[in-house]
Amino acid sequence: MRILGAAAAVALAAAPLAATVAFAQTPMDDPLDARDAKRVDRMEKVVRELRDIVFKAQKTGQPVVVQPADTDARMAEQATRIADLEQTLTKLNGSLESATHELDQARRDNGALKAELKALSDRLTADEQKATDAATAATAASGPQPPPEPPPQGADPKAAAADAFAKARQLMLSGDYDTAESAFSAYVTTYPETPRTPEARYWLGKTLAVRGDYVKAAGAFIGAIRGWPQATWAPDAVVELSRSLVAVKKPADACETLTELGRRYPKAPASVKTRAAAIRAQAKCS
């Protein structure tokens, strides 16, 4: 009986242990789901990063700077981009305002230039009228002059005009300025509308300037460059006009004329530009 009792006691004592072993061998579900596992991984990652930052700070002595992660970092990046775009937009607005201001200034300058050109044209017209009046007065004082000889009856007007111009030009080339002056003056009077009339006025001004009659010379040069012709002699005519204006004590008009030389004839010969610079200095142009 005692032996049976002891065996029963041993069996009862072993029963809980067997149950425990059996329970331990039974598989159990993971108490962490996938989402919690990801959270744990992120937390571990953060802890590792913080540990690295702290160790780095201890080694270098530099202050700890924690960078924003994930969403915060993206938001910060977007904020930086927005700030850059705002700065670019501000620069574009500034450039647009500057361009608008420059356009307005160019319009004002254009209006001022038109006004200056009109004023110069008015002065040239007035000078031409004065020169014409002076020539008329001189002619009246010297007595009646014979009218220019008309072209022969039945002659071709173009051929007659060309012949008259050639003869006047030859007289000037030969140094007979008095006769050349009369010939060019007759040409201008007889043929006022031919293509070579402006050039005839130019050579007439040359003969008058040689004789020192700068008032009449200025009138002839003004008539020659009216309309600013694109001819080889035109830049020289402008310089000669300015020289005549200086001679008749009109330096301001001479300076404006020389300013137009650069605008109207930028490709004038170097010799013309050199003479223009000398006259500009003589007139004390600014």
C-alpha cells in the first residue's frame, strides 16, 4: 500500500510538468502583426540613428542636429522649392518692370529726337530763306542780271541739262570759280527739279565758300541736303554746311548739323569725319 501511494504521488507530481512540456510544444501565434513589426523596425532604426548622432557629437564636440525624416523632410523640401520659385518670380517681375521702364524711356527719347529733328529742319528752312533773301538783296544791289539762257529750241531737256551740268563742273575743276558759280546758279534756276539739281546746289555752295560768301554758301548746302540724300557728296555737304554756319557765327546750329552727320551718314569717309571733328572743336560742341 505504501508503494502504491508513493507511485501515485510521483504520478501526480509529474502530471503538471508533462502538461507544461506539451503546452510548450504546441505552436503559438506571433503576438505582433505586420504593422506593429514595421513600427518596431522604424523605432529601432531611429534609436540606432540617435545613437550614432550622440556618439558622433561626443567625438567631434559639434552640436547635435537632427534632420527631419520622411514626411517632414518632404515638406521641408517642398517649402524650399516654393521659396525658390517665389524668388524666381520676384526676379522675373523685377526684370519685367525694368524692361517696361526702358521701353517708356525709349519712347520718350524717340519723341525728343523727333522734336530735335523738327527743330533742326525748321532752322535749316529759316537759314535757307535768309540766304535766299541775302542773295536776292545782293542781286538787286548789283543791278538786273540777264536771265539764264534757255535750252535751244527742240533740244532734248535731259541732254541739255546734262550738258549744262558737265560744263559747270568743268569750269570748277579748271579753277574758274566765278564762272562756275554763275553756271551752277543758272543750272539750279533753269533745271530746279532734275536728279542732279541737289548736287548742282552742292557744287554751287563749294564755289561760294571758296569766294568766302558763307551766307549764300549755307543756303546752297541746305538746298543740297534737303531730304538727306544718300549720295557720295552728301556727307561732305553736311560738313561744309556746318563750316559755313560757324563762319556766320551760328555755332549751335553747326553742332546740331554735325550731330545729324553721324546719324544720317554713319559710313561717311574717314576724311569727312576728320574734318567734322575739327569743325566740332572749332564750334566748341559739347
